[in-house]
Amino acid sequence: MGKFTFQNDPMEKYPKAEKPQKPFPFLEKLEEKIENGKRPDAPENKIKRYFQRGTSQITKKMGEESVEMVIASEQGSDENFLEEAADVFFYYLMAIHARGFRLRDVLKILKKRHHKKKK
């Protein structure tokens, strides 16, 4: 059998030594926008409204979107699946920020787990 590769892997175009330091600067901007939405003086928008409703509403929405992603995974439309995955990820970020964390805090745990298994 041939080597399995992901179709349209965005990192394929970067040789190992040339991978950009920050391939997703949008993610930092999104986290900043989410964090700013927690402030009482933040402009009225979707993020602020969810923070005003509380953590339980954010996690409920994340759960709803997760179910939609599971359904989309069985329906065959890659575009719909990715749209639902983006929704889950957005509300996941909202949930971890609601608890005072950032994505890097979760990534540190994943990295630690990965290094434990390699030993």
C-alpha cells in the first residue's frame, strides 16, 4: 500500500526547516477577540452575549455544535463537516476562555502527554 497523505495539506508546501513560525496568526487574533468579549465595556456582539449568558450556555452551544459535526461526518459533505468543526472549535475556545485559559494551556497538556508516550 502507498503512503497515506492528507489531501491539500497546507503544510506540505513548507519543507521542515522552512515551516513558518506562526502559521495561523488569525488564531491569536480570534483568541484576543474572545478575551476582549469578556470585558464589561466590550462592544455588543455574539461573543459578549454568550459570556453574559454564562459558561453553561457556551458549553451547551459547544455540545449542540458537536452533535451537528457528528451528523455531518456521516453525511459525506466535507464542506459541511468542516463548517461544523469550525463551529465546535469556536465554542471550544469560548469555553476555555470562560474558565480563564487559552488554547496554549491545552496544547501544553497535549504536548506533555505525547512526550510521556514516546518514552
